[in-house]
Amino acid sequence: MSGTTAAGSAAYDGWRKIVAEYQKPDLRAAIWQVANSFGGFFISLVLMYFSLKVGYWLTLLLAFPTAGFLVRMFIIQHDCGHGSFFKSRRANDTVGTISGFFALIPYRFWRRSHAVHHAHHAELEERGVGDVWTMTVDEYWAAGWWKRVAYRIFRNPFFLFGIAPTINFVILTRLPLGGDASWHNGEKASIWWTNLAIASWVVIFGLLIGFDTVAMIYLPVIIIAGSVGTWLFYVQHQFERTYWEHSPQWDYTLAAMHGSSYYELPRVLQWFTGNIGFHHIHHLSPRIPNYNLQKCHEQNPILQRVVRLTIGSSLKTVWLVLWDEERRRLVTFSEALQAKRSAASVSTL
């Protein structure tokens, strides 16, 4: 670890002792969150079904709060995957699997992938599993034209937040993509079991209310929830003064506190997103259940020394696409091009 990194990490010494008291699951809080999340979701689906008699415009409007409940259910699955939502591992795995089913996510496979993300977040040599594709400036200019075009398409906001989430949650999560030989067969088998459960659900309700009705109700919910989830994951790590480091100098504490943002949302959106905006604390200690994150943040000033984003300021992050290792910040394509031209002009003098 370099001297600078060590000094930066030392600023957060003692964080393990601080977070310990917030890592204790609360059964009452967990059960209440399951009840209001699943209950709100199912009630909203029923309302969407009956709204078809009024007009599809109303169904689409109702898809937004329904998607909000689904995002909240995903956060429950997320906590279960970290073993933080309940004390019981069986309870975590059961509720996590059910939550993942409604979000079209194979729980056990996702849990392993997400664990890799937490173990190597912001480590340049370990990119590629559970993160948003991010290239350095040097990598981008060294890549072939086809890869640069592909990267530009991928990082286009319309594709990244509009098209990619639907492709990911509807299609790609149905396939055993990613992972290596060390992953257990059960983790990959969870994909096929989830697919079978989804297919069975679609057939049953398709026969009861019509396959077109199932699609008209559920697809908008998945599309909206997927886009929101992708946006949250993106903005919590992709901001100008984020943190990326090579493996020898990479530091877990700095990756959590400087490589994750505090996304300050209005109360209603904070509720629907299960406090995931306190992402710096979540990365610091994934064992803290979401219902304890706000308390941990507010009661410990040392954990408030992070980048704070609002909805307004977060919108500016969509154009930050390349990691500039010299300036240690994310830059736009135009900034990278300008820097390249400046360097070329200097070299010709």
C-alpha cells in the first residue's frame, strides 16, 4: 500500500468497531419490510389488472409504483444475499429466492456475482464481474475501432438505462454467463430453476387471464424497475471524483468510502429504494441491513466524509465515461479527445 493510500485509509480507522452495532438484524423490522413491500407489490399488480378495463394509459401509470415496490423487493433480496436481512441463513435464502423470482433474478447465481463485485469493487485489474463496463483513457485509445464503437454505444445513456436493463433482466439473466470453474454447480443450477419457476408462473397466469394480459402488466414493471435498478447501481459508483486503483495499491476502505456515493433522495424515493443511497456504508459493511443504514450514517460523522449526490447533480454523471489515471477522475469522451490532441501537439514541438 502506498503512503498516500495508507494515509487516506487511516482517516477511517476504527470503522469496524463503529459499524458492529448496526450489523444486528431486527426481526420485527425485517418482517414489516417484507409485508409492506410484497403486499404493496401484489396489490399494485391487482390494480393494474383491473385498470385494463379503464384504459392501458392507467395501467402504465400504475406500473411506476408497482416497479417501485419491485425495486424494494430487490433490495430485500440484495440484503438476503449478504446474509444481513435475517439472522437465519435459511430465512435469508428463502426470502431472497422468492424476491429474486419476481425480479427475474436467479438468487444464488446473483449472490455469488455480487460478492465478487464487493470483493473487488474499483480494482482495475478485477473489472468485469458485477460492475458497469468502464475503460481507462489509455485502454480506450489503444482499443480497435470496433471496440471503441461498442463502448460508445454501451455508454450511451439511452442504451445503458433504456435498452440494456431490459436485455439484461429479461434475457441475459436466463443464461449462465460469467463466473468460472470455482463457482458451484448449484449457483448455475439456480438459473435453470428460476427459469422453470418463471415459465410455470407465466403459463399458469397466461391460461387464467391471457398471455397478452400477463405481458401488458408485467413487462412494463420489469422494464421500469430494471432501468431504475441500473441507474442506482451506476450513479453509486460512476461519478467524477470516484476511486479506481491498481491491485497493489487498492484499498478496501477507500474503495467503499471514495468509490461509492451517498445518493441523497427524497424520502419517498429513499423508501422505495430501501436506503440503498447510503451506498458507501453498505460497501464498507455489507452486513448492515438496509433498515439500519440511515441510522449508521447519521450517528457517525466520520462516515459522512463522502461524495454526496442529489438527483440534479447525479444527472451530470451520465457523460463521464472514461477513467483518467493521470487526473484520477472520470472524464467525458470530448475531454479525453481534447487531452489526446493537446498531448500530440506538445510532442510535435
